[in-house]
Amino acid sequence: MPKLKTPSTIRKRFKLKKKKNTSGKKEVSFEQVQAGGAHFNAKETGKVTRNKRGLRSIHKANHKNVKSMLPNG
């Protein structure tokens, strides 16, 4: 059986996070790297540059779309 390949756009932009909520159930969430993080940083203020570094969690409505593009998803 051939390998399942993840589209490179998904691999670059999304990370899968697994965490437990307060009741002990496992929760799956996707975090997205903000676009434009390495562009125009010399012009931006320090606050904007620092805010570009973090990951943003995506809305639950988009989980199904992202998960379908991942292997075994």
C-alpha cells in the first residue's frame, strides 16, 4: 500500500494539538500559523512583530476540512 502524503500547504500552516479539558476528556484542536509572519518586519512595530510569532486556533467549523486533508484523517 502506498504512503499517504500530506499536502505541503497543510503541513506548513497547521499543527494538531491534543489536550485534556477539565473533565479529563481528550480534545483535539488545530492551530494555524499566521500568514505574513516573515514579511515587512523591519517596518512593523515591535508589538506587531511579536504578535506574528504565535499560533492561532482555528474555528471548529473548519476542523472537518483540515482533518480531511491530513493522512488517516
